[in-house]
Amino acid sequence: MTSDVLDLAGIGAGPFNLSVAALLDPIEEVKALFLDRSPRFAWHAGLMLPDARLQTSWLKDLVSAVAPTSPYSFTAYLVARKRFYRFLNAGFDRVLRREFADYLSWVAERLDTVRFGVEVRELDFADGAFTLHCSDGTRRARNLVLATGVRPFVPEWARPHLGPTCFHAGRIATLAPDLAGKRVAVVGGGQTGAEVFLHAISDGAGAPERVFWLSRRPNFEPIDETAFTNEYFTPGYVRRFYELPTSRKARIVEQQKLAGDGISVETIREIYQRLYVAQCLESRDPAALMPNREVVALEPGTGGWLLTARNGLTGTLETIAADVVILATGFAGAFPDCLGRLAERIRFDAQGRFRLSAAFAVEWDGPPANRIYAQNLGRYSHGIAEPQLSVMAWRGATIVNDLLGRPAYDTDDAPDLVAWDAAGADAGPTIGSPRLHHALGA
């Protein structure tokens, strides 16, 4: 075990912890290390279909919102890759997800504080520091930041049947299943379901015989990206939401679902145009669009699967026969497996979620100077923007400021355009403002 104690240890090195690492890079007083068990950087590799695109502006990268001159911005990446002008000339409405993933990997390769291929197996705390029991030894750190990503959500009716012909969409790019001539059921009406469906019906000679697209939603609904809705994805709104009574938050999050979990208008248009060409110009009927269906059962059928779905419009049960079932049923934030005995010291809310401070620090019974920060686990404390890329750099800066006990980054924004409460356009106190204590210790 090394005798040096880290000021901050990051568990996970996906986009959110990369943001913290990039923002800490110029701050020499902080000794930080970010560990990830993957052998190399990978961001939703199983979902990296060729034409998949971000639903977020490329300006909302790891650093630009708080450090626009950082060498770790997406603009700096374009310049380094010698494609700045060509990127601009291409006029992408949406950045290809594979290019943004390449940007993230480019940053990870340049940060000396990021290590891949190291698994943190268990955490505990003693003598003023956390102990990280890792696959390559033991480390100690005064503070932690947890960002271990999300896990595929698999409905209960599908769990006993997972295999080569029934799988979560998060594996489709790595599995590369042969769908040619088969009956395929895609379950899920969000952006992932739309991308999987579009990919399937666009596969030319390798296209399925027929694709059934089922969704619980009443229709295949677009994401709401209008200007005022996008105010939900600003620091000012995150602050306002955090201050709300806990009893009100879950209902508000559900009301705002389509602000962050709808289908991009471009994808909807492309799907409709593909189906128009197939049905009206080529006399083919490659798909059945089935919204307002809730799958209630899945069982083996003759040479494939039988799905039973309840039609929300008519109330009747319907049966769909498919050879392959693809679950575009989303992802859920998950507590790190390595919490171990430390979990007994953490305070959870009534729903079993972390209780987070305004600066994303977990409530626990240890010394206040030793912080456990958590990212992508605050949807119901900080609002729908928290799991998104939209406030990634701002949140990273908020954590850095709180760690230092001083404002290394300006996390203020312009006054709110929308008067969310009686305070009107006054943004109020800044999250992550200077603290009386110094979190780094002696």
C-alpha cells in the first residue's frame, strides 16, 4: 500500500468523472486518481449504431460551460484531429455519438490521473481516509466521487428469457445479431427504441421480414427541445428544483419526462419517410407500429417467442409472434458494487436513494471533511437534468469547488429567464460557494 493519501479518488471513469478529472487537471494542489475496471475507455459501446446521434449540443462537453479555454473541450479535440473546418462545413444538426465517444476517449488518454483496467472491489473508512481495495492493490483517499454509470433495465417478464434472441438494446452493436428475414419485436418507445427500429428497417438485404415496435407510451412522441423547456437543463433550474420539498419532486420529474426522454424530431421524420417509401413506392409493409401497448408476458413459442401485450386504447390483450426480442427498456442508475461495509454508514431516503447535498455529496455518518460525491444518482434530488450530459461540466465544477472549499470555477449563470418561484429572476445563492472548511485536509 502506498503511503501517499489521495485528496480525491474517483470510482469510474465515464463522462461524468472525466469532467471532474479534466477540471481538476490544472489545480496542482489536488492529488486525484480516477479508476475504472474497463480495459479502455468505452461509452455505451453496445449502443453505438452507425448513425446514432446525440440529443445534446456538442457545446455541453466535459468542460466548456465553466472552462471554455480548457484544452479538454470538444473544440480543442476538433482542432487536434485536424477537422475543425470540415466539422463546421458538414453542418451536423446532431453530433454523431461515435464522434463524441471518440472525443471522450481522446480526453481520457490525455489525463494522467485516469487509470483503466483497475477494479475497485471494496471501500471502507478508517483513520480519516477511505481505503480502496483494488484489483492491483490498496489505495487511500480523503474524498471519493462515485460515477459508475448506469445498468440496463430489464423488465421482470423478460429476465428468465435473456439470451441470444432476447437481449437488451445496450448490447445490439456488440452482438450484431443476424436479423435477416426474421420477425423482430422492439420493445420501448424512447430514442433508443427508435434508433434500433430505424436501424432494423434500413438494413437492406439484411432487413428483418417484419419489425414490431411496441411502446407503453400513447404514441411515438418527440422530445421537447423547445427553448423554455430547455430551461430545465440550466444551473438556475437545478438549484430551484433542489430546494423543493421532497414530496413534490417525483411528480414533477414524471411530468417532465418528454423533456429528456423523447425521440428526436429528425429520427421520427426519418422513420416516417422510410416507411412512406416502403409502403407507398415499393408496396412493402416492413413494420407494425404498436404504441399504447404494455407487454405483460413473454414465453417461448414455435421457433421463437410469444409476447402478450395489453392495448391501452382498447383494453384488449394482443399476441405478437417474434423470432428476436430487443429490449429498448432504458437504463437505471445503480449504486457501485464496491460500497461494501461503507453502505451501512450512508443515509438513504424512503425510496432507498442516496440523500445528496446541493453539491452532490452523499449524507453519511463520517467526518464532514471526508466527502463522498455521487454523480448520475440525483434525478429525484436535483431534477431531470442531473443524469444528462447537459449540466455535466457545471456539476463537475460544483464538486470541484466544494472539494476545495473555494470557487475555482464560476458556476453562476445569467439570472433565470423564467420566474420559477416568488424570487422571480433572482438566481439566489450559488451551489458550491466558498466554505469555511478546507476539504483537502493537512
